[in-house]
Amino acid sequence: MPTLAATATQAGSAAGMIILILTIVTLGYLTACMIRPFRRCRRCNGTGSRRSLILRAGRTCRRCDGHGEHLRTGRVAINYLRELHDKGTPR
Ligand SMILES: [Zn+2]
């Protein structure tokens, strides 16, 4: 007669843990995007100007248009979804 032992399966808990971690990371990033929507421009390091390669003359950073910062990717997505929601389809 085989003995049957009650065991807890581990397969479901690993997938659940991954989903939980991804949810926490996503909510944390979205919260960061709501609190600080702008980030420093990586190309000009937040100065808004860059030196050209040939004459080393100061030029306005093309990536941030001289502002020194730009919207985070998550905030761009939030703004797009909000605009899409606000426009909506009239009933
Ligand atoms: Zn820049």
C-alpha cells in the first residue's frame, strides 16, 4: 500500500511571486513618474547646451531643446493614456 503524503506544491507560488514583484516594481515606477515627471537629460547632463565636436562651440541640446530635462518614459505613457481616456468616444 503506497503512502501518500500531503505536500505543498511550489509551482504556483513561484509564478505568483514573480507577478507580485513585477506589480510592485511597476507601481513604484508609476509612483515615481507621478511625483517627479521630469528627469535630467542624459545627453547634456542637465545643462541644456552641448559642445559641438568640430569647433567646440556651445550649442543648444537637441534632445531636450535646451531645457536640461525631459519627461520620463512612464510619464509619456501616462499622459498618452490620460489623453486617450479624456478624448474617448462620444456615446
Ligand atoms: Zn539635453
